[in-house]
Amino acid sequence: SDQDPKYKRVLLKISGEALMGPQGFGLHPPTVERIAQEVKSVHDLGVEICMVIGGGNIFRGLAGSAQGMERTTADYMGMLATVMNALAMQSALEGIGVFTRVISAITMNEVAEPYIRRRAVRHLEKKRVCIFAAGTGNPYFTTDTAATLRANEMACEAIFMGKNGVDGVYDKDPKKHADAKRYDYVTYDEALMKNLKVMDASAIALARDNHKPIIVFPLDEPGGFKGILAGQGTYTTVH
Ligand code: UDP
């Protein structure tokens, strides 16, 4: 029917910074709870949901290495930061009755499940939200590449990039240029060539090679995530 959601299984990627709310650092519980409500509203439609959350609100590998830290060590610290964010999201989702699993690319059995692809698929089939933590488990990667990787492995139909303060992809920074134009659609190659703000380049290339549409949308717009599943709202599809 017309009410059927556009997608049956999606991956939602949010940056760590999306969780810090008005603060300059760390976790802001009311903001985490608000995002959890957005996720629940889509889950209530029967959509199977994967999540990947960044760690930039706590630690970024590049920032650590710029201060003289060994790069791979700094990247592991960044990956651990994503685990904290995943646990915060798990707590918020379960607090409103959505069952979840945190699945970590770095084994830490006391804290999260290890990543086993077939097991994660089973969780999705049982309508548990799978929160993939610790990125890809590899230094020199990002949570954007982790999002594309997991979306491929879990056979998600689309990757939803939830942004703050912007309702899609523009040809130039809309905060600096009054004449910036938003794309409804843009190709992977154009996004790469023009260095548009979608995801990092390796993540876009990985999505392109596996034909995963990337939907860039405003997560701070109440009801925005759910609206897209019903074919409404403003957003950009990278395809
Ligand atoms: N990271 C990594 N490998 C991965 C994913 C993440 O090394 O597969 C590290 C990297 O240091 C990164 C940090 O974790 O800076 C936090 O992730 P990211 O910067 O992607 O978070 P976001 O910008 O989305 O908040």
C-alpha cells in the first residue's frame, strides 16, 4: 500500500558530534534520547535498522596523531570512543522499548557481542536494532567506511546519513554562500569529483561499487527520518 515504507532494511550513520548536542564535547543525554525517538519511529514501521555511530565527540585518531601520538594507537582510541557512543544509544533505545544489540568489530565480550555476520542478520530479522561499534576494527579507516561496509554485508537497501543543520548535499557550503544549491540527486562520481560533503571518499567509492544509495538528510528535523521512509521531506540521494 501507499503506507508501506520505501525500504525494508536501512543503515543509519550518525557522527559522534550529533550526540554532543549544545555542548562542545561528549554525550548529551537529551540529544541521544531525541535521536533514539527518531529511530523508534522508523522501527515502529517495521523497518529493520542498522546503526553506525562515529566517535568524533570523544576522540579522533587524526587529532591524536597531530599531537604526536602514534597513529594506529590513536585510531584504536577513536574506535573505543564509538563503543561508548553505541552503548549510550543502546541504553536510550532500550529505555523506550526498542530491543538492540551492540556489535563490536573489536572483541570485548563483556561489553558487546563480537561481529558475526550471520548472527547480526538474524538479529535484524528479529527486529532488533543492530548498533555496529568500533568502526571496521582497522586503523586508517573511518566510521563512514564502516557504515558502507556493514550496509553491504547486511544487504541494507540504503545508507542514511543523518546530518545536523543541513537538509542534504549542496554545491557549496550553504552556511557561507546564500546562492548554494541543494541537489535532489547527485551521482557518486560527481560527489567524489567535486568533493561534496557526503562521506569520505573511500566510503563513497565503496557505496558506488555496490550500488548502495546514500541518503543525506537532516536528523535534527523532528520526524525527518520517518518522513523519508514515507517519501516525504527534503534530502539528497547520492546514486
Ligand atoms: N576509526 C578507525 N577505524 C574505523 C573507524 C574509526 O580507526 O574503522 C577511528 C578513527 O581514528 C576516527 C575515530 O575512530 O577518527 C572516530 O571515528 P570517526 O572520525 O569516523 O567519527 P565521526 O567523525 O563520524 O564522529
